[in-house]
Amino acid sequence: MKHLGVLAHSTGGAALCFLDFCEEGFRRTGRNEHPDVTLDNIAFGYSMPAWDTGDHATIRGTLATSAQRLARAGADFFVCPDNTAHLALEAPGPDLPLPGLHIAEVVADQAAAEGRTRVGVLGTRYTMDGPLYPRALAARGIAAELPDAGDRDLVNEVIFKELVNGVISDASRQEYLRVIERLADRGCDAVALVCTEIPLLITPEVSPLPTLDSTRLLARAAYDVAVGERAMPGWRGGPR
């Protein structure tokens, strides 16, 4: 079995991914066993000034430090349960010391496997305005649909003022459900929850559309790699 390194950026999504990876062992084996896993986290707040100025190179350097520590801990590969962080991981630079799964590719693979044709995308403003999901989905013949500008602002505000701080509000849940309903009205047949904290707020049971939970999909893809049911990734950061 392979040793997983969880390269954390935002805390709630990283914790959920770590937990789901470990629980996947019980789901599959009926025992409280799972492949080795190590989590490393440099608080994302230190990177916020760079996010605000679009300085992806600086953020990549911080993430690379975590990757180096995971490699020293014995990890064979990494996942980063933070969609926005992949914008920085894709920035040009030296190869990371570990290969990693790309979260957008994992989500897009699942969308294709389910036969989705138009997927709504909910995440931070950096992710919603960025190329990750339009590119990954389009490569599989799937259209990406974004909320309108006002709804994008709302989704982003809830993430940074509430979800990353562990605040789960029913009022915000209702607003997110309204946004998802609008995406359904525009022809979406699924919604991708591509801030890894959003699944803490929106569950499949309440969502008006089928959900693509980037956090849990990444955890389960990582488990597949760790137990040899999925090929070791070859990506070490840098442009896709």
C-alpha cells in the first residue's frame, strides 16, 4: 500500500478529506484499517495577501514547503483538498517532490462517468472565475455553468466568512439551495461543490441537483491509489 500525504490549505476541507479517506478503509474492509496517511497544514491565512494580488508563485512556494514535509514523512503521493490551491499548484515552477492527484480531473472524471452534460460550479471566486473546471469539464465534452455575478459574490462570501471558520448557517444553506435551483433552471444536471468546505453545508439529501462532492471524490480516488486500484499519478505541479 502507498502512503498518502494530504497537502492542506484550508482546514475544514482538509479535515473532511482526511476523515473520509480513513473511513473508506472501514467501508471497504469492515475493519478500522486504512493505508498510512499524513496531513501537513500551513494556515491559508498567511497566503491571502498573495491570493488577493494574484501572486500564485508565492502561494506555490508555500504549498511546496508542505509537499516537502510530506515527502520527508514518507508519503508516496499527495492530494490537496483545496480547489483554489490548484490554481497556484499549476503555476510554473520546479517539480513538487511528490506526484499528486489533480482535484478538478477527479471531479470531471466522475461527472463523465455519470453521463453529465452541464455542470454548475460552486466554489471560491478564484475558482469560479478561473480555468480549472471549464477546462477539465470541456475536455470530457461537459459544459461548465457558473452562477450569475451576484450569486458568485454570495457563494464566495459564505465560504470566507463562515465555512472556513467552521460556521454552518441554515440561512446560508437556504441561499446556496436557491443558487443551485437557478443552475437547475438553466439546464444543469449536476452541481460540483468545488470548495472543499461546501459539502459541510450542502448534502446530497437537500440539494436540488445531484452533487459532485470534490472533497469525498478526492479522498476516495486517493484511497484507490493507495491500495493499487488506480494508477499512481504523474502530475508534480505545473501547467496542465
